Amino acid sequence: MPSSFLAKSEPAETIQQHTQALEERYEQLYNYCKDKILQMSSRDWELLKWAVSYHDVGKYDNHFQSMLKQNSTNSSKRIRIIQHNFLSVLAIPAGSLKLTLSEQLILYQAVAYHHERNRAETPAEVAQIYQSSILPHKEQIEQELGIVLEAEVLPSSISKVLPSMRISHDKKPELYSSYLLIKGFLHRLDHAASAHVPVELDIPIQVGTYAQHYIVERLKSKLRMFQQFALDHQQDHVIMIAPTGEGKTEAGLIWAGNSKTFFTLPLRVSLNAMYKRIVGEHGIHFSYKSIDNHEDHWGEQAVGLLHSTSMEYLIRLDQEEQSNNGDQQQEIDYALMDKVITQSKQYANKLIISTIDQILQFPMYYLGYEKEYSVFAYSKLIIDELQLYDPRLAALIIRALVMIDEIGGSFMIMTATLPSFYYDELTKRLNGSSKRNIAYSGHDFIEDTLQRHYLKLHDDPIADEKVIAEIIHKGQQGKVLVICNTIAKATEIYEKIINNRHQVNPTNTESLSIHCQLLHSKFTQRDRAFKEDCILKFAGTLSNVSIIVESEYNNFEVSSSHGIWVTTQLVEASLDIDFDHLYSEMSSLDSQFQRYGRCNRKGQKSITDYNIHIYTGDVSGVKYVYDEEIYEYSVDLLRAYDGQVLLESQKQQMIENLYSQHSERNFNFRKKFADSLYELENLTMYNTTSKLAKALFRDIQTVQVVPKQYKNDPEFKKLLQTWRKANRKKEIAQRQLARIQLEEYSVNINRYTIDRQVLSKSIIIPDLYYVDAPYDNQKGLRLNERSPYRQ
């Protein structure tokens, strides 16, 4: 007779079924990791297996079962229950399992805190419920779960899991490593089983081989020096400085080899482009797809994409692939697509491309951080373009790298420029105690033979009429990229180009059809994704034909030979675009050099005339976007190279001067970094929640808003009705899908630019609001901002 004791009600799953699902995933994890994690002894694996077997025994509690039944019938009556994870502790027979006192602490606490609710229970209450509500089912529990239950009621067991007894790196350092791995893996097993996805997708292919094949067979090239360096140091930590656009991505993938790897970039647009390039058949084509409809295995398994709007991007990519292949457009199976996203959220893929906020919160020691941290015990982490993060986030990354070394993982920093004090602070913390060698290459791969950028500084504002006229003129002949520091300035430039393009040369009919587009972060998710795709098709390094880009909400022709894109910093990092001319506001040097990498990227275009124009008059965003000291010093350093072809070695020397520890002109910047690093190294463990850690991590309060014009849009109204009608439990997939589609109409804005009372009156659904501000798909959302936006 099937068990009637449920682990969850919607969908219904018994405790026996759920525990068996964990046991299956335990075998997956054990087989994948047993030879990869030196810190896990055979006894530790045994403790983890017992944690799996006993973790949900407390759910046999009659009160818990009544609560599930009430939820399934929508009863309003509430029952006060003891947390099942604490009841499960009393079920563990320490004597039968021959647990030492240290092992008891590890196992008890792993089970007790596999749900982090920050609520303690009194030993007497837990013991009373165990006696009256668990032990009467002892025989059935033992039979269903294949375990032996503790027959005695031992309140002393609960005293070992009180908050004051929690294992930490400072209170119980000798137990900490085993505990965090056992607890972290229990979290992963439990969450993967609940989501019905594998804990590891142990595919038989390795990304390093694919990257090498791409270079040799597709590009018809040999490995560059820094790519060979990455191959030679696959077992080491690697810090590598190499020019933008020279193949650092391939170098990172070569270093990854056959290891589970997380590849990070600062911006979503760059992540999406990299994902497409890695899995696409015209790119590296590292892909392992299953097309069967088994709920645990479907879709792309080799590569995961992890950021806040990855679901929307993957849906659009799937539809694009069908269109390109000439297939009849099929309805997306959103439930299965959700499984694909969930695989990435549970870190199951072999290669995961991610923003750092999705995987590097663990230095904050939030409740449940062990799940995120433990995966790096057998994984590699690639940090691309470290210098683009602000000093506080850079400090968090440095702290994370030190912790990854401590747990046995490895990391690679690959960047075009690197502030020397970042390197100094990192190596100071690793020297003498690091578990791996540190392979560092500073200027070894900086070559001056490839000359790409002929620089001209201008004291004029970039919005000057003469500058606009020149941009339009160049845009009639080639591909022009304009980068501004703020959305307000980018919008102003775009409007001036649109309003003046017919007046520049009235006799030239080309000026009537000049293509100009604006890209920044204040477009709705669907419009922004569309524009990001367009800029890649317009100026991607593989773009060489005229393209018609169409969608239900936008339609224009993109010439392959000429046109203008006006953007913000969104295009700076790892975006494989190549323009003929760059017109940019002045910014910090590291930002400047990233911008230059979007122009003459491969060094194959003529530089007999200036192709980089930098404007220092009336610059936007200083103080708000860039550190004022760093900005002013950047201007002074760059002026020395005005009117020259800028060499890669000169860029490196300027960066060294800019961030030198001997300079007083970067004091505030270095202080922010040092203060943040000190705070992170002295945090109290278990003192914050995951949600709060994410908010602190991003250091910004954002809110999703929908332009009010969509309130009466038929499709939007239909989606909203679907969301409201879908039962929170029984139709959760339909409800989630409706939410995702509603969010495609939304824009992320700073919460402090909108009055809180206005938000409270304009709520659509939880955390989604209307905003009464003009919006169109040419210029985006236009608010009366208190300060200029970044990106």
C-alpha cells in the first residue's frame, strides 16, 4: 500500500518518493565528485548519505500532514507546527550510527538547518512532538525509508543545534570544512530533487576541446600565446592580461578544460551574446541537447545561462533558431523550458554563464550560503573584465576568490587591464596558504604590432552641433558607435541626430535613409532584447550582409555598410561588435579602453585618420557614474597621447599609473575597495538572509515598472487576467509563464526616483507597478530623474 505521508501537496509527493529522489541525486553527485573533492573523506560522504535519509523524517508529524491537507483544500484554519527539520534531528540514532561527538554536531546541524528559517525551537517542545507524533509511526518510517529511528526521546540532541552552537569557521574551525560541504550538498540535493532536475549533468564532452577545435578548424589559426598559456596552466589559478578582441574568451574555455566551470561577465547583453556564440553552430558549438521529453533531461545540457531574464532570452533564441532553420513555428513548451532554466539555477550544467550576483553572494555568509559556496569545491570560476566592477564589488570578488581557493576550487581572472592593487591584495591573501599555484601573466601578451586606435581628444561637448554633423557624415559612409555616460545624454545625442540628419547634406539621398538606433537600459525587456540582437547583427564581427530585422513591435532595415548606434556602457564588456568609428564621452580609463575595443576590434581597418574621438566638454555622469578623482586623473593621463596611435603597452602603463598605490589621486577609490574588503573579511556568519544579501550585493534598490500606456493593451490585459485566474499551487507553471510574459513589458528603474506612495497606488501584481511616464521603442522610458542613470 503506497505511503499516505506527504512531503508536499502540490504536486503531491510522498516523503518516501522525495527521499528516494534525493538518494538518486546523491549517487549522481558522489559519482561525479568523489575523486574531485579532496576535503570530503569517505566518512563525510557517509554522513551526507545519512543526512539525506533522515532530513525529512520530521514531516511524518501529524500536525505537518494536517497542514498540507489544509493547504490543498484552501482551509483558512492555521496549525502551529514544529519545524520538521528539528524533529528530524531527534530521529538520528547516534549510537547505532556510531557517531562521534563532532560527527553528531555536523550531521545534526546539517539536517536541522537544511531549511534556514531563522527561528529556533525549544528542546522540550521538539521532544514532546517527536514522542507523540513521530514515534507512533516508527515501524512504517523505518520500512519506507530503510533507516533505523532513534527510539529514545533525547532533548539533548536539539541543544546541539541551537543558534549559539552553530558551526562556523571561527568557532569550530576543525569541523567547518566538512560541515559546509555536507550542508551545502544537502541543500543542492534537496532543491534539485524538489525541482525534478539532476544535481549534475555529467555530459561526456569538454568545452576546452571545442574551443581549441574552433580556433584551429574554424578560424584556421594556431593557439595564441595567451591561449597556450591557459592550456599549460589548467591546474593553476590564472591571472592573465590580454588585449580586448584577441580571443580571451577562447582562452578561458581552454583553461576550463573538462571541469565544471562558471563564466562571469558584468552585463546581461554580453552574457547573452556569449551564450549564443558558445552553443551556436556557427560559433564554438559546445552543445549537448536532449530532445526527449523526460522531465529531468530536456534541452541544452552542456551550457546554462543564469541571469535575471535568462528565460525570456532562451525563449527568443529558440524561436529564432526555428525561423532560421525554416521550421514551422512551434508553440514553446514553457514547463519544459522552465526545467532548463531550473537546471542552471541548481548549478547542474557543466558550463554556466552567469552574472556574479547569481553565484558569488556566499562571502556575505547569508543563511544557506553553503549551497552556493560548496559547488566551488570542485569547480572553476572565470572572472572576465574585473576592472569594470566598482571597487566594492571588486572587493567582494577578491574575497570570493580567496574563499574558493580555501575550499579547493580554482579561478581565472582574464582582463584587458587590471589595477595593480587588486592583484596585490589577492596574492597577499593567497601567498603561503594557497592550495594551487598562481600563474600570472602581466604584460607578456601585450603586442604593439597590432595598431587599432588613432586617438583624438576634443574639448567640445559631444552634443555640439559640429560634432553631431560629423557623426552623421561618418554614419553615411560607415559604421559609427556613439557611447555616452548616461541615458539622458545618449537620448539627447540620438534626438539631435534624428532631427538633423536631413539637414547635413540635403542633396545626398543617402542622408534620408541613414540608420540610427538608441540602446540603453531603460527599454522594456522585449524592446531591449530586440535592440541588443540588432546591434550584434549590424556590427557583429561575422556581419557582412544586409539584414531585415522584424518583430511584432518593431520593424526596420539594417544596412550592413553604414549607420549609427548611440549607446551607454551596455556595450563595453565582451560584446563582439566592430565599428569603424567611435565617438565617446570621456570616462575613466578602464571604461575608455573597453569602449575602444568596440572599434577596429581585429585591427584590420585602416587608421590613416582618427577613428577614436573623445569629448571632454560638459561630460555627463562624473560623480554619479565615475569616481571624480579617477575621472580627472584619467583625463590628464590620456591627454599625453592626443593625436597619436595608441599602443596596447601604453594603455597598460596608463592603467598602472591610474591605480598606483603610490598615487594620491586615487585615494578615495582605493579606500572604498580596502574598506569593503575589510568588512567582508570580518562579517558575522548567518547574520543576513539570501534576499537581503542580494540587495546589498547589488547596492541598489530597483523596481520593475510597466509604462502606463500598456494598461489597455489587449495582450497585456490577457496575460494579467491569466495570472490572476491561475491558482497559486495547481497552475503554478501557467502563473509563472504569465508573470514572465508580463515582465517583458517592464523596465527596471531606481526605486528612489519614484514616490513610494505613487508605487503603492499603481501596483499591478506583487513587485510589478505601472509608471505614468512617456515610453516608446525608439527612446525608451523617460522619467524626470533626480540624477543621471548609469548604463
